[in-house]
Amino acid sequence: MTRNRIVLASALVAVATLVASVYVALWEPKSVTRTNLEVWSATDTTAISAVIDGFEASYPDIAVRYSEFNTSELQNAVLTAKKMPDLVISSAMDLQVKLVNQGFASRIEDLPATPEWSRWRDELFGFTQEPVALVYNREAFSGRQLPSTRSELASMIRDNPTFFDGRVGTYDIAVSGVGYMFATQDAQRGFQASRLVESLGRAKAKVYCCTSDMVEDVADGSLVLAYNVIGTYALAKVREDSRIGILLLADYALVFTRSVFVTQQSGNKAGAGAFVRFLLSNAGQTLLREHSSLFPLVDNVYEGQSFFETRFEGSTSLLPIRLRPSLLTWLDQRKKDKFLNDWEASMRRQGQP
């Protein structure tokens, strides 16, 4: 090739490269600078991922960074954090109220309307309503009557030691924050709670940190039933596994709400407020209903209690736990120590090691 042809070829390559680079520049989407939104949560990632995806689609300039804890770990993390997250989410309503009462939360305004029991001081907001349930092994109870009340359950466990011994489960309330809350709420409903704890102890009940572990052991037959499990998590498993049944007792079914607050030290309060508004909006609540194991809070997403009636056996006598300072009563250290000591003594005295 002659020198002139080499120069011409080089020029053509340069022009082609320039055209290509202009083409790419015209069609390549401009990069979006995204701000991070740090969320610390005691909620399974899979249960809330659809809401996070929906929020990020609505707010493409915000990237959610989601960290998962159990309820007690989450509270300790917030209390000892050198750098606070933007949002805190937990199922342990009492621990959330305590953190808000200690000044960790920021006020948010202009939120969608929600039930009065599910919000406190415009700083703490419930976004689900979830029943506390009993899970049982269907094969084990084939031909056996299921209990309909706590009184019946206590008597049934007491009168059938061969069937129940070592085969019932419940929360370890010394370890699980939400388990402790369920136990204290039961205690406020009368003497049947202490009678049931004694029966659980007599049956050498196994104690657990988490609903998921209890449900797994019910499914494989290690347990015949588990008491005071989070109904939404259990229902997600029931849909996949016909070995498990889920029951709401007729005397009452506690209903709790997962709650969220924006931290006082949040570095992205605008984004955090937008996330809370999205959670409580019709769009966010619909995502919970259709793409999550969690149950939505806002009534206009479903037709009243029929939402529960179509998903659970047994009662729809629902008893919401209110997001209020009264929850702090059982977090007073002396009261808590006494409650735990009495609970552990009942369990040990009746058969626990």
C-alpha cells in the first residue's frame, strides 16, 4: 500500500471512530447520581423486596441499602450506632416505641390516612397488620380435635403428655423481642396466659428465636404445634407445604403492626420521608398485598376482615396491639426481669432443664 493510501485509510478510520463515539454519546443514557437510603430492619428481605423495588422504580435517584437484624439485635444496633441509618423498621412494637420515646425519631407530615392505633406522635408508623397464630402439623392432628381457645390448648397439652411432650414450641422470650411482646400482651388478657405457660413447661416445650425455625420443625414433625408465631411468615410457608395448618384461636388473635420511623440523625430525611409515604400509599400497600407475605394495613386495599377469613382457620376476633407508650410498661427493667424470671421458672418447674 502506498503512503498516500495509508494516510487516507488512517483518516477514514479516525472519522469512523469519531462518528461511532458521537453515536454512543447520543444514545447512551446519562448516568443518574443516586443517593443512598440506609434501612435497618427486623423484617425478612424477601418479604419487603417488592416494596423496595417499587420505591426505587418511583424514585430512580434513590438506592435503598437494606440490612436485616432480629428485633433485639436491631434495638441494640440503634442504641450503639456511631452512624445512624435513615430508617428503622421492626415488628417489635414496644422496642420501636421505646426508641422513639428516647428521641431517635423525626417527625413526618403529609402522610396518607391510616388507623389511629397504628401510628404515634407523627413519628412512628405501622404499615402492616399481622395476626399472631398457632401452627400445627396436619398429619399429627389427623383425627384429633384442634383447640379453639387458650384454655382448651392448655388443658389439651396437660391431659395428653404422651402426644405433646417435647413436641410443642414457642418463642424464647428472653432472646426474641417480638416474642417477649406477644407474651406480655397475653399476660394482660388474664390468668389463662400463665396457665398456658405452665402447660408448655410441663410438656417440655422447645423455645426458638424465630418463627421460621418453629414452622420448619412443625413441617417435619419434630413439633406437633407452635404457639404465638408470626402469622404472615407462617402463611407463606403454609402456601408451599400442605403438611402445615395455621389457626387463629377464638378467644382472641393478637394483631401487631410492623412500624417504621425516620431517624433524627438521618442524612437523607427527604428520601426517608418519601419511603414512608410510599409504604403507606395505595401503591405500596397493594405491593404488600400482591407480592409479599406481609399483610397490608390500609383497609381500602381489601374488604375488611375477609382478608383474614380467606387465609386462616378459626377466629377472626382480632385484637390490635396499639402503638402507644403503654407498651413501655413491660420494658421497665425491674418489671421485665420479674416477668422473665417468672416465665423461666414456670418453664423449668414444669419440666424444662
